[in-house]
Amino acid sequence: MACVARDDGPGLKRLLDSARAFLAAGGEFVYYDTGSKDDSIAIAEQRGCRVVRGGEHSFFLTEEQIGQIGTLVGKGAASLMSVGDRVFNFSEARNTGGRLATNDMVLMVDGCDVMVHLDLARLDELLESPAHPSQISYGQIFGGTELQIARFYHKDRYMWVGVTHEVLHGRDPGCWEFRVPREVLLVNHLKNENKKRHYTAGMALSVLEDPENPRWYHYLGRELFFGRWFEDALRVLGEQVKRAARCWVDELSGTLVLMGQCKEELGDPEAAKLFFFRAFDTCPRWREPLIRLGALYRREVEKAGRDAWFKVIAVTQMALTIRRASAFQEPENNYHHDPHVLLYLAYYYTGDPVAGRRHWELARDAADGETRAQIEAEGRFFG
């Protein structure tokens, strides 16, 4: 394992405690520190990490850069930036930290991560095979949603690119990926909201440095969407759509979903539907566009009545026929309880309580915690 961090003492302690079995089995944990002033280094040393003190890997925004960024992202996001703001070059630091590992295969973790599942025996078995993968995807819980990420990689066959929201890029055509189930490897990413990271500035600079790379428009547009600058997000995401011929179609589909969400937020559900349909046409290997459509139709029930429930059934049943075949990040709930949550009330209100109860039971059995409690409460519809 390798971790790049600075001043993440409490999080680092939590991470290393969760990886205790890995360290006890003789696993190498490289902690690459980029200038901590807290007790991070002492925590790592006390728990048996190999500690390397590195550089800051940072630069400071200039007035010229902020002007260029403002032209790209709009005044709203640019207003949060100031001359002299420090921007951390995540890919540069990750490449340096990853190369320090003794093994070829490196699991890159963050200082705010916690290991939920780590089946060392099954991972060893996979990596000891003669033709083991050069990249492994696994589950990550982010903001309460379980996604798939792939930060377990061959350090000589992949490199990190981009300033912020850095991504792994394969160096040769022989790279291939293997997905492990959640019980083998699952990480919980606990966001540290106290750090001012300037993600938007870093993503904008990635666009300005490499304007013909469509991926940067996706990530920058997504960040603007999260910041609720919907008009600016639509404009930036549209730049990726213009470069569709160079896009990974799964990611392009994700961009079209985001554009649909922007239109929803801007009060234009009809335009949102068109984007969701385009997203599904672009990549029918994931459920997200259809789940979004189903949820949108459900919100129109008061206005459209019974017909809207039939539309919920149509698109959501189609979603259930799709087995995950895309490596693009998608909420795991799309493959667990969410489709059944949409369907059980839809069937109930269209006069098929038997089908409604079946989907209610499937939703209840797939959910846990507060979500399960909410679903159980709606069991009153089915007696």
C-alpha cells in the first residue's frame, strides 16, 4: 500500500488501524509525507510504515491563471479563487509515492480512507497467478454511496495524470483490469471537508494545459455541477460532447447524465429526459440513465397521473435487464434496492399489488440501515 498525505494525523491513525492485519502479515505500507506539521509522521512510524519525507508538489495561482480559469468556468466558481492560493499537484505526488513501493502492484489509499474488507489470501492468490491483471477495481464508499474505483495498479504500467481529480493512464496496450467483489476489497473514503483543496482550479488548469483531452471537461463540469453552477457546468460538459469521437463512450454517457441533472435543477425536465435517453443510447451497459428517468417520471406523478407510473415501470424494468458491464463509476444501489423502490409503488398504483409486494420484498432485503427502515414502513401498502 502507498499513501500520500499531509497533516492527516487522525485520519492516518484510523486508516492504519484498519490495515492492521496487512501490516501484521508483513505488508509494506509506504507513507509519503508532503510536509506535515502535525504528528502524521510519528503515527506512521509507530505503526510500522516506511516513511519518506517528500516535497510539497504545490504551486500558487497567479492573476493570469485566475483570469484564464474564470473565462473557462464562469464568474461563480472563479470568485472562490485568489492570487496566491495553493494548488496541490496530486498526480505528481501520487506518481512519486507509488514508485517508492517495493512491489510492482500498489494499492494507493488516501489518509481519510478506512479499510472495510481486505481479504489478503484471495488478493495474494490473484496476484500470484502468472497472468495477473495490471489493474484491479474494487468497491469504495464515498459519501454513503458505494462505487467502483481502480487505484490498485502496476506502478510501471500506469501513471497518474492531471492536476486534481487525477486519473490513472495505462502506459501500454497490454494493461488489463480485473474487478474483485466487495468482500475481497472495500474501502470507505471519509471526506475531509476542512481542507481547502482548490479542486476546481486544478481541473480547470488540466483543461487549459490539454484542451483536446475530453476527460478533463467531464471532471471539471462535474465539479461545477456539485458546486451548483449548472449553466456553467452545461457549457463545460458540452465541450466534451463536441469531442465525442475521442471520448470513452461510458464516460461520455456519464457526461450526458450530468447534463440531464443540470437541466432538472434548472427546471427543464423535458430537456433532462432527452439527455438521459441520449446517455442510454450512447452506452447501454449501465443502469444510471434509466434509473434517473424512472425517478424523474415518478416525480411527475401528481401532474401526469397513472401514465407516469407506467413509464416508471417501463424504464425501470428495462434497467433490471442490465448487468453491470461498464467500468464507469456508478452507485451500487442501482444494482441493489433502488430499482425495486421505484417499482413497488408503481405496481401498487397501477393495480398490481402482487408485483408491488414482490419488488417491495426485494428492496427491503437488499437495503440496510435507515433505508431499510423506510422501506419496511411502506410495507403497509401490501398488508
